[in-house]
Amino acid sequence: MSVTVEISKEAEAKLKSRADEMGKGLPDFVEYLLEREARDPERSFDEIVAPIHDDFAKSGMTEDELEALLDEVVHEVRAERASRVK
């Protein structure tokens, strides 16, 4: 099947850049995107995070403990990035 679409120059430039990152030509990259969408239509946010939610519920961790853990990880990542900039 063949389809012709008109897109903005900005969209074309972004798609070309993404295609280059993947080592694909633009037509192959667009085909890849369409095939991927046909196989796996976009899932809802709830569907995406369901496994994370389930694991959290099974862990027995409180919301406060999770928040503290996330704060710690964010602090570590920021410190690591700051050390690379110097």
C-alpha cells in the first residue's frame, strides 16, 4: 500500500533527524513508525504504569518511603551530572 501525506518542513526536519539517529532513511523510518503504531497502538497512562503500581503495592513501602527514595535518587543524579559539567 502506498500513501502520500503533506507535512510541515519542521516535522520533516525532525523526522529526518530521528531517522538519521536510527540509521534509517526517511521513508524507511516513516514506514517503521506506521508499522509500530499498527502493532502497538498507544496505551493509556494507567496501562503503562500498572506494573509499577502493582510492584509498589506488593513492596509494602509507604508513600513517604517512596518519596524519600525518589528524592535521594534525584539528588544522586543531579550530583553526578554536576560533577560531569565541571
